[in-house]
Amino acid sequence: MTPSTDTNAAGAAPLDRPVAMIGPMGAGKSSIGKKLSRRLGVGFVDTDRLLVQRHGPVAEIFSRDGEPRFRELEREVVAEALASTGVVSLGGGAVLDPLTRERLRGASVVLLTVTPEAVADRLAGSTRPLLAQGGMDAWRAIALEREPVYRRLADLVVDTSRRPVSHVVDDVVAWLAAAAAGSPDLPHHRQEDDA
């Protein structure tokens, strides 16, 4: 793509690739992704929401068809969403799929992190299938297991534990602007994926 001097609503150069929000359950991927898309003036896709619209509630898919079938359906909606140049919020476990990890190489990947203490209130009363047995202990185990994958995929890591959504969005917008300008000081955390 030819560099452009045009800017979007946030003052950043237009996106030439999707911005993918990854991270554990309750990190704020959907709320931050939605606000980021508005700031950038681009589309937003929440892959969990898209999957539910097409196939029904996640808990029903898990109980009726099992987690492997859920992951297949998730892979399909993630692939479709990543074909855009907007903001895409991925479900916490989407990164477990090797094809999804490969597709994320073509995106700007933002890892949102959150402490267990901060996420406890966010997930209170949750009906998420992977938390049904074990609650916060299950959340900790899942987050710990997935963290190395998240970190390998991430271009930028932002903690959401005690920060307003608008500040997190500001950080991502500033990072995208620096990336578009070719800043040599741009933090880049992605490592090669050996999995």
C-alpha cells in the first residue's frame, strides 16, 4: 500500500490491516474494541457476538456439540472478521487455533491484560462455559495457560486493570499512529510462534 497523508477521525493514518484485540476473559476486548473503532472511524466486529448471532448461545454450543465444534465455528467467524481493515475483538480462546494464529500475522495485535482482582467484579454472575466449574480459580488457570500464546502474538500489550477505557484507547491510537509513521521507537512484542 502506498503511504498516505490522509488521516482518520483519530488523526492516525488509515488502517491497512485489521487491529485485533486479544486477551483473557474480562480484559475489556469488546468495550475497548468498540470505542477504538469509533475513534478510528472504522468497522468493529466482536467475533463472539457474531458467532452467537449465527449459531446460538455459546453455552448451548458447548453442551450440544462440545468445545472442538465451538472452536471450528469460532475459527470461521474469526477468519471472516480478520479479512476486514477494522477492529476485531476475539474470544479469549480463539488464539488456541493454529490457523487463527497464522491469520493474526496479518493484523496489528493488541493484547489486553487484566489482574485477577480487577476481573473478578467484571465476571461476577458470568455464564461463560469455561467458568461454570471453578469460577475465578478456573479463570486464573485458563489465563495462565494462554498467556504465553497471547504474548507471542502481541504487537502491543496494554493493561486494563485500573485504567479508564478512554485511556487504553488513547494508548492504542498513539501506537497505531507511531506505527503508521514508521517510528523506530515503536514497542513491538511479537515473537515467532513455534506452536
